[in-house]
Amino acid sequence: MATSRTALQRERIRLFFRILAVSAALGAVYGLILGLDGRAPLLNLAIGVVNSVLIAGSIASIEIFLLREGSAMKRLMALPFVAVVALKTLAYGAIVTAVVAGGTRAAMLWLPARFALRPLDPTVELVAIGASLATTVIFVVVLQAAALVGRRTFRDLVLGRYRRPRAERRFFLFVDVVGSTAIAERLGALQAHRFLAAVFSATAEPVAACGGEIYQYVGDEIVVTWTEDEGRRDARPLRCFFLMRESLASLKDLFHEQFAAEPGLRAALHLGEVIAGEVGEQRRAIVFHGDVMNTASRLEQATRELNCRFIASADALRALEPGADVETRDLGALSLRGRKEPIRAFALEAR
């Protein structure tokens, strides 16, 4: 990418600062509560803010940056889940204890005597450490849950945005890994899984850069979606697929070295109205229902029959207005399996 920071890195930085802001607000409330006993209310407010930011900043740095990049994450995830939880609890507990127990003492040491800052009562100190640690555990669980279902989906679930089904016009980009079946037969199940995981990881940055939302992974297929307004900006769905291919092309030597294979992609894009809503009891999820999903899937299947790598419906192209850097070829009205009416489509390629 041309920018110094990738889209995923920028997203993580934004999340980091949002966490600091929320932590500062919580710390201010905590400091005001401590100040109710006459212990310099404004000073305690400041100490509460500093302590909360130090705790949240330290733990967020570990969760968002350290454990996301390099080999640290791989080594940690290789451990049993119980061991991971225990290690994180010990590490974060040490951070919380050090900050809470040392914050007031440091302030007493460095602040002038006129502030008359007294040490915390031992019971209050233990309660503060326990409350901070409990908040930290909740914070880590929330981060893990958000990463599992996707931050946007998690946000929408928490806010109840789709508690009542609603109609939306959305772009759906169905992206398939070319030749994955033959690669799986040659590599075996375990290596095939690692191969697809590497492909999905390599394509995550282009999706983030184009503001897309990964709706789901289905076998060797990635389904990315945008609302119509989001997708119209800079023809994001088109750019997304071309950037996905560029990302994989830049890693072809690595894929050859690890898997003796060079992954390729084919895709289909369609725009239309879907009904979005929450479903499930034991496991809640946000799903999209509508003909646009089936049509996009059928268009993706047509790429094999027509020997194309990227097909977009006429409806999608009219909304996006591709620029001169995209070459289009009219495929006419395609008869797709499961559809009564043919749909006009175009083959696309980056110039």
C-alpha cells in the first residue's frame, strides 16, 4: 500500500484511542468517588484518570498490537485456552496492582506537602485493585468476542440495530479461491487449512482499506458487504477485489515456498435489497436474506463457465460508475440457475 500505515493498523490505532478515552472517563468517576472523603477531590480525579489510562493503555497495547503481529500471537495461541487465560490474568493482574498500588504512593512522593494526600486505606486499595481487574477481564472478553464475530457486527448486536428486521440496499462481493479443491487434495486437510488461512489473512488488509465488512467465510469463499452509500465511495467493491489480487501477487514467493502453490481469486459483485436482522437463540448472529445473495453466488459460479475472473451485475456497475482504470466487457443477459429472469452482467479487469 502507498500509505505508511496499513488500513488494519489505522483501525487498531483508532480502537486503541477509543479505549483510552473510555478508560479516562471511568477513571475520572473513580477518582471523584475517592475524593468524597475529602482527599483533594480534583487531585484524586487526576490520579484516577492517570491510573485508568496507564492500565488500559498497557493492556490494550498488548491485546491490540503485541498479540496481533509477529510470532507472539502464534506462540500464545498454541497453548491450551486455560493456560492463555491464566497467563493473561497473571500479567494483567500485575499491571493493575502495580498501577493502583503505586499511583497514590508516587503522587505522595512527588507532589508538594500542601496537597495533604493520604495513602489509601488497605481495604479500599484491595477493592480498587479487584474492581480494576474485573473491569480488565470484561474488557479482554469484549475484545475477544468482537474479534470473533467482527467489530461492526458486535457493535450492531450490542446496540440492537437489527433487533427488528430492516430492509437495506447492499453490495455483496463473493470471492472464491481458484483451484482450492485441487490444492487441498495435494496438500492434505491440515496444510489446506493453513493455506486458506494465509489467503484470508492476506486479503484482510484490502477489505479494511476499502471499508468492507467480511460477512462470512464459507469454505474457500469470502463474502464481503457494503451498504450502498458506503460502497459507492471510490467504487470500493471494485477496488477491493483488485487490491486483494495485488496483495496475493505480492506474496506469491512466500506461498510457493510454504505451499508450492500460487493462489488466485475469482469474484462476483451484485447490488440489491436484503432484509437484515438478528437470528438464533443460543448463538445470535446478524444475517442477510434476499435474492441479491443468491444472484451474487450464481454470478460467481458463472465466472468458471465463462472463463472470467470478475463479473459484476449491471445494477452494481450503474451504482459504482467504474473509472477509466477498469476495463469492462458486456456479457449480455446471463441465464443463471435458480433465476427465472436473466440478468445483464459485465466482465471486469483492471487496466
